[in-house]
Amino acid sequence: MMTYAESPEASMMEHLPAEWQGKIMHTSLMLDDQELMGSDSPPEYYEEAKGFSVSISLNDPAKAEQIFHKLSENGKIQMPFQQTFWAYRFGMLVDQFGIPWMINCDQSNH
């Protein structure tokens, strides 16, 4: 993870407000062999998240549950992490930053 203040490109910071020094310029999360990348958008590029969900499918029920509960901290659970007719475990939430998530643990792997 790198904040805007940690950027080697000091010129990038000239157009950003001082309160953006601690915002995330680049971050990545590795889930097995999959990489999820993100950043805070500068004010002129910010758009509210709507009309989509980030979906993660895992084979390990314990890991899937851990990710679900970590993402739901300070957020809102829309569907508890539970067994469904299509998955061993599935849950939906909106994280503390307003990003909707669907976490799935496939039934066929158990």
C-alpha cells in the first residue's frame, strides 16, 4: 500500500488538497493467485460506487468467512454469510467505504 504522500512523484501532489496526503494512491490484496487492486480517487475523478458488486469466490470456507467478517467491519451486512442452494457459503455486504461485496464459497468443492 502507498499513500499519495509516499509517492516518488512529488509533482502529483501539487494539485491535491493537503488532506489527501494520507489517502491511498495504490494498494493490492492477494487472494490465493488473484490480485485485487484499488486506490482512493482524487476529488475531480470521484464517482459514487453504484450498480455493481465486487465478487470473490474461494474454495476455503474458513478463509471466505474471515474475509466476509473483515470486510463487514464498520459496514453493513446485506445477506449473512450462510449456506445457500448454490453455494456452501455466500454473503453480501457493503464495506465501510460504500463498496458492495459478494463472497462465495463454492458448494462443489465440499
